[in-house]
Amino acid sequence: MTPISGLVITLNEAHNIVDCLSSMKRVCDDIVVVDSGSIDGTVELARGQGAQVIVQKPFLGDGPQRSLGLPYCRHSWVLNLDADERLEDDFVEYVKQTDLDSLGVDLVETRRRNFLGDRFTPYAGQYPDYVKRLFHKERADFKPVVAHSHVETDSSRKVPVHITHFSYRDYPDLIAKSRYSGWLARDLAESGKSLHVWQPILHGSWAFFRHYVIQAGFLAGLDGLTISLCKGLSSYLKYAHAIELRRIRKKEKA
């Protein structure tokens, strides 16, 4: 088995961190946690699991915060998880039986099962949801954006093994996270892309249609409808907020 370091970023993840790190220890003998100022005992729990904890506040943004932890990882191959993710048995077996250095790629993409409460749905874009979690840190790095960063490389392989993602505790949690568009809007506002007043409704409507119709969210009943509506809302707010940020900055420069 190829030696692997684990990497997690946290903020008030006491309810998740022990299960997450216990899962990672199935394949990682070295784990680094980059915390941005937890006040709920996350740091102490992580250290209790044997993780090396680096405290970095203020939060640098999703990509930079993760990249900060890479020099502390002892091994070249790094498994990057969110605190609400867990490794499934097929992922563990694949890693234990595979010489990662012989794959000829810098990144292994794996499937993710997303849960709403205790319910898994393969519809509304929730599966297979390939994610970039296992990579060679000398040949790949995180995209330097403040929200929803991912590993950047031109050399990857998709493998049909799984990670479990406890995305949302319930409908209120889903709705609350859909409304949180600040970081995404900031990235968009700073991107230099053209923004127009019609884009929020266009992108919001398209996001709902894509998840509910094209990705068959209608087959998942109320869960599928709620997920699709929230995806539409999130996209709408992202563009509306970005336009608002541009207007504010234009006034500040005037």
C-alpha cells in the first residue's frame, strides 16, 4: 500500500471530526487538520485522534486554507476530505491494493454518495458526483479560490469507489446552506467576467431545470424537488450577490 497523508480543514466540526478522522485512519498513517478558529472542541478532539493541528485564522479561503496544510503532510500522496465525509469499504480496499505511483496519474477521482439526513438519492445530481480527493501533492494543488476549491491537474483517473457525504442534516440545513452564497459571489465578482441583471434568474432557472428534469430529481419525490429548488436558489443568489458586490465597489471607487 502506498503511504498516504490525510488533510482536513475545519471550523467548529466537533460533531463530525472524530468519525471523519477515524475513517481516514483506515488508509492514512499521518493526518493534518487545518483549523480556522474552532470554539467547540474540534482542535482537542482532532489531537486526541493523533492528528497534527495547524491553526490558521482568519480563514484564507477554501483553496488557500487547504494548500497551507500540504507542507505539513509527510507523504507525497494526500487524501483530502471534508469533515462531513467518510471512506466506504470499497475505497479502502482499492487504496490498500493499489500502488498509486504506478497509475501514471496525479489524481484519483472517486464517486461520492450524498445524503440528506439518513436518505441517499441517486438523482438530482447527487450521484455519482465524482470528487477529486486523492492526489500527489508535488504534481497537483488546490485551485486558489475562496469557495468550492478542487485539485487542479491534467492527469487524473476516475475510479468507481465511494466516499459518503453527509451533506445536509435536514431541510432547514439544506435551505440555510443554499442561501450562503457569499464566497461564491465574491469569486465571481472578482473574476472579471461580465455580469448582467438577467443572469440571476437565467442561471437560477437553469440550475433548477438541470437538477429536477435532466438529472431526474423528480424521481426522488420531495427530496428531489427540495434539492432542485435549493440548487436554483443558490445559483440565483450567487449571481445576484456578485452584481451587488460589483455595484458597491463601483460606488466606492467613484
